[in-house]
Amino acid sequence: MKVIAINGSPRNNGNTFNALNTVLQELEKEGINTEIIHVGNKLIHGCISCGKCFETTDCRCVFNDGVNEIIQRMIEADGILLGSPVYYAGINGTMKSFLDRAFFASAGGGRPFRLKVGAAVVAVRRGGASETFDQLNKYFCISEMIVPGSNYWNQIHGLMPGESNGDAEGLQTMRVLGRNMAWLLKLMEYGKAQVPAPPEEEKIHTNFIR
């Protein structure tokens, strides 16, 4: 099994990385392979809602800025871990652009994220963590992914790189999340041979203005 972690921070080794790495260390202890992909330091175009990804079968976006390659690695993984710093009480811009395109393209390409395990972590100086955490989880829920919890909201506090090492409760939250995610992944892997997956329904779109 493998979990792909997406670091939305522009800092490769900042507090978002620390949160992600703490979760991944617990997964690795349970024999699960992990990988961190940094997107926050890349130039990533926002989604323009052209719908071209819905004309493909492999979840490819029209923009060739590295997002398509990351989508394929997410498809191959059993679990997806998302990490974002808090910018104005929300996901930072580059991460938002990446997520909008990756999850929209997956919806048009056969919904390959469906029934994967997904979890999110947030690095915050002071406020806005709950709003950012909620935004990240919405990508999982609309994709029919399975979300494990921890013993608190998955947030860690710090401004300068390394400050989050002083947040004992935040670090514990990440460790517990890692163990719970590993347990869920193993249960699902075992259960695939015992219990059939729920059938997928074709999406119904109802517009409120007609």
C-alpha cells in the first residue's frame, strides 16, 4: 500500500511539511509506503472550467504544468494526504489551484479517487485552521473518499519553520491521525476480498436556476 502526501506550502521544510511528515512516519511504521510531493513552490494555473478533462479517460487537464503527472500518482496510491498552510483563513492559492484541477479532472475521468482513503492537515499561526481544514475535506467528500479522524482537528501551530515542533498537542494529533489512517487502509485492503464495494451511481445534476 502507498500514501501520497501533497504539500501545498511554498516552503519545502516548513510547518506544513512537519505535520505531513509526522503523519507519514506513523504510516511507515505500519509498513505503508509514503511519498511527499511539493506543489506550493510551483507555478500552477487555476481551473478555467473549460471541461476538456471530461473529454478524456485518463483525467488529463489541458494545462501542462506538472499537475497531470501528479494526478496519475494520486490515482495509483491507496491513500491521499493533503497539507496546506492557512492564508487568509483558507487554503493557499497554489494549493487551491492544484486541488480544483486535480479533483475536477478526476471527476471527468472515471472518478478514480472514489473509495480511497483521504486525510488533510493544516499548519496555522493563529486563526483560520478550522475553515481551511473544512475546505480540504470537501474535496474528499465530493469524491466519495473515506476520511479517518484523529483526537482533535488536524491542525498544528507555528509561524517560522520548526516552530510547530513546540506544539505537543498538534504533533500528537498528527501521530494519532497516522495510526488511524494506517488502520483504516489495512481494514479496507482486507475487506475488499470480503465485502463488495457499494455500486456507483451516475451523477445527477440539478441546477437551482432554470
